[in-house]
Amino acid sequence: MTEGLEPIRVTLRIPRSFGGYHRTTDERITVEALPGATVADLIRQAGLPEFEFGIAVVDGHRELLSYRPTDGETIDLLPIISGG
């Protein structure tokens, strides 16, 4: 991390069914990052495939993947789904 900046800790919560497609055994992944990191940055840092997620939910509100979370937040990541 860069000197003088305290990292933030954010928890990413992913759907349980996601583990069936990707080698993820935990529904919650805690990520440390510098302040100003976006949800998309955190997804990449956690080693998750960013193309899978299109919706981030913070405190019941939908946010863009460009949202910059604050320390201690939990973000629900929802996949992009299609169908007819």
C-alpha cells in the first residue's frame, strides 16, 4: 500500500451458486484496497471474473461498479443474467 494512506477493508458478498461455476468456496471475500478504489477494482483484486457481475448493492441501494466504497462496507455482487 502507498505510504500515508490507510487501506480500507470491504467485504464482497457473492451468490452461493457462483461457486459452482468458479472455484470460490466462500460467499464473503474481504478485500483491502487504497481509498478511492472502485467496486470493479475490488472485484479484480479478489480474483473474480469482472464480466460476471453487473450489479452492486450497498445498504439496499443499487450502485454502479464505479462506486467507491468506504471502509467496512459490505457489497452484494449480483451477476448479469439473461433469459427470455
